[in-house]
Amino acid sequence: MDLDLRKLRYFVAVAEHRHFGRAAEALFIAQPVLSRQIRAFERELGLRLLTRTTRSVELTPAGLQLSEEAGRITGAVDAALGRVREAGRGERRLVVGFSAGLHVAEAIRAFTASHPGIAVDVLPLRWTERDAPLREGRAHVAFLRHPFDDTGLHTVPIGQETKVACLPVTHPLAGRDALALADLDGEPLLDVRSRRTSSLDEKFELIASGQGVALLPLSITRSYARPDVVYLPVTDFPPVATCLAVPEGYGPGPVADFLATAAAVLRPDRGGKTPEPGGPGPVRSVPERAKTRPGR
């Protein structure tokens, strides 16, 4: 069956508002029309998506799954339509995604120097969607750290970086020069398995307030200078691999050209600059966070 995107967007509105009346207002349609469209959508799928009562609307397991998938579906469609419109206007644009702490500015400068007719945008990638923008078409290429789901992606190894332990200055271990993983046994770790945070700012606030500790790539900690947090090398933690990633099946063109340029610039053995490994002692101060604009 073909997926009706209009009905899917109607469903998303109801799932977000958990109320037909408020969803209808947001969509600027009448509530009876919205109700009919949702019922028709459920018949087309052969699934019940919503449980309706006189006071609330709840998602069924199928509805919950669809609400999670819907953002990726509509995002990919919107991105594709955007590219079509740009092509119709004669525009050429490349979107480069990057994980926190990994810098792509040098690669963009090198690329735009040889491709002045292509505009380059940058897309910061959240912890929860590192590879998703590549699959959805919101990014053409990304600079990422492993691990991530590389199914359907072509990756080019770039380098490695170390991780450090992030602790509040009041922590009993804060005075050490370095730590081993065993030193952190029993410590509350702030990671995706124990306590997911929506942003790095939130994570560092929790660390500074004594809610837990975290193991983060050194390049990230260099961007967060805080007097209430210390960063200690972890001597037996394996390094984290970094890579460039693009969807499989890409052909000759701007994506391939950027991939070659970025690999040459970012690899440490080819003259590029990557985050330096942790030094012999604790990092108690890092440079002020740089403010950059998308390359053009």
C-alpha cells in the first residue's frame, strides 16, 4: 500500500496533542474531518493507532511505534522536496553533519576553495540521532564517532581520540592526576543507559551538581570550560574511532569530492588536525567555546 503523507501528518498532530480538538485547531481543519481522516488511516493500515475515551487519546503500541517513525519519514520527505526545489532554482548545496566536539570547518574551507559554486551548511548532530540525518536526507555527509548504526552507510576512517572522566570539583577523586576504570566502579554514570540527557549543557549541569560522572571524548570537554568540573584521563579506556560517513550508493559529485577533501584534511597522518589525546595530568581548564558559522 502507498502511505498517505497527509493522513500521517494528521496522525502526528493527534499523537503530539493527545486531543482531537487541539490537533484540529493546530491543523486548521474541523474536528469531525480530522476524526474521519484518522479512522480512514487506521483502515488503510489495518491497525488501531489510537485508543479514544471521552477525556483523552492514548497511543496503542502500533501508534507509539508509528509516532517514533513518523518524524523520520516526514523529515526525509521534506528534505527531498527541499533538494528538488533547490535544483529547480539552480542552487547547489551540501549539508555536513558533525558530532559534538568534532570540527569540520577546516575541511569546509578546503572544499569551498575548490568548489565556490556550492553552498555548504552545517548540522550539529544530537546524541540520539547521529546517523539518522544521513538516512533521512537532512545531511549529505557526517563526521562521527563510533559506535553508531552504519548499516547502509559508507564510512571512511579518520582517526581516534581518548575519553576522559568528567567529575565535579568536589568529588573525592577530583584531585587525582589520572584514573583507571576500576576507580569509577560504583559511581553513577550519566550515559544513555542510565540517564539520558537532552543536551551536553544538561549533562554538565548534572555533573557539576554532583548527580553523577561521565566518560566523554576529550574534544567535547575542550569546548566546555567550567570551574566546577574537572576532566581526568582514564588510562585503560580504549580510544574512540572517528570517521566520515555517507549513504551507500553515492556517485561522483559534490559528496564524493567533499569526502575526499575532508579525509585528506582531517586525518592526522595527512596533515589534518584532530583532537589531541589527553595529557599526563588532569584537564582543569579548556578554551572558551568557539562560535562558528556555516561555511559558505
